[in-house]
Amino acid sequence: MKGHKHEIPEKQNVVREAGTLVRSDLLSNSKPNTNSNQTMNTETKRDMSALYVPVSIIIAALIIGGGLYFGLAAKGASGTAAPDRQQPVANVDIKDVSIKGEPFIGKANAPVVMAFWSDFQCPFCKAFETGGIPQINIEPALPLLITEYVNTGKLKIVFKDYPFLGEDSTTAAEYGRAVWDLYPAQYFAWRTAMYKAQDDEGDQGFGDAASIDALIQKSLSQMDVAAIKAQIASKKNAYDAIIAANREEGTKMGINGTPGFVVGKALISGAEQFPKFKSVIDDLLK
């Protein structure tokens, strides 16, 4: 981010300096000539027109670049928003969330349940789960939640699908369904490995079927890639229907991007830090 802050003023100075130099040259080269005033005026206008075009292009580029920078800065450590989604609403209840058959960690009958909508291509989800995103400088909250609440039997975290960042998002969600069906005890290890391997957002790097297969073979050798691929092939339609229902449910809850959470009657949007979750969970445990 610092690089952007330094680069924009430098470009602006270049524009100003170039403008000043050109104008100085025009002024220094202008000599009164009563016999050619009209010619001088015409040439000056042409020279100035030639200047305005490149300067206007540079200024437009600066405006666009500045807009991109401030847009990313405003985004901060919140989350990745889905296009054409309504803003979150306040009236939610975990009792209204469908959790049967969904992947989860924690005791099945834990007193507090948190539903967590995510996309495996979402960098903010990675920041929440494992960290490792330099541009999102926060401590990942999930490991702290596991230590303090999941491992002590107080919290059950249910994982819901909200893929919207490309085909790889849906592919990963399908793999997640198959892994949960075949290797539920290994699901969270697979999930963690997926986020640690995440690179560029969207269909640009890790996340297609071939790269997920390679990850499983390298890091989760106790899982059979062929069995997982066969499971996806045989249940693809059913998985895709569940995935779509997950996303639609999240949208109805007021979630308009990832990550998104419902805990009790609280909606938490974005990669919030541990104290935010702790406050909500502690109130529910009273």
C-alpha cells in the first residue's frame, strides 16, 4: 500500500513538471511578430492541443489508479463481496440455518453453533482461517476459536458453501463435499491445506481439479484421490444442488460475500478478529 501512496504523488509531480516545462518552452520560443500574429496563434493552439491530449490521458490514469487504491483501502480486512447482493440484515437466528449433513468441527451437541459461509478462492477467508495474506494484516481468528471454544466442547463450527469467485470455487466446494462424505475425520486437515495452498483469487492459479488432486497426493496421502473423483462424478448434481442451496440460504440471512457467519442471533460479516467472536460467544454461554 505504501508503494501506491508514494507513486501517485510522484506521477502528479511529473505531470506538473512536464506541463511547466512545455509551457516555459512555448513562452520562451514566442517572439513578437506583427506580420505573423495569426500564424503564431494558430501554431500555439496546435502545440497546446498536442499537450492537452497526453496530459489528459495521464490525469485519467491517475484518477483510475487512485480509485482502485482507495477502493482496496476501504475494503480493508472485511471480506470479498459478491456482485449484485443486498446488504446484510440484522434479523438472523442460527436455529433457522440448515446444518444437517454439513461439514463441521466440534462436539455435535455443543451449546453454541456458528455457521460459516466461505469460498476457497477468497483471500479474506484464508486470512480468517490460516493467515498468510500480507495485504490483510490480521491474526487468523479460527485457530483461536478452536483452542478456546471448539476443543473445550463449547462451540460447533458448521462449514457452508458460498462459491462466487469462479469455476475453481465450485470445484473446491464439490471436493469438500466428497471429502466430507468419504473422509470426515480428515476434512478439516484437507480444508486447512486448501487455504494454505491458495494463491491468486479466482481461476488464476491453485484451485482447479488437477491442483487439488496434486495437493491431496502430496499432503494427505491417507486419502484416495481416485475415490474422491469418482464420488464427485457420481454425486455432482446432488452436490451442486446443496452448494447452490447453501449460497441462497446465506444470501437470505443477509450475507453478501465471504466470509460470513451466523452465531446465535448475530450476523458477523467479513474477516473479523477473535475478540468480536469471543464477545458474541461468551454472551451465548452465560
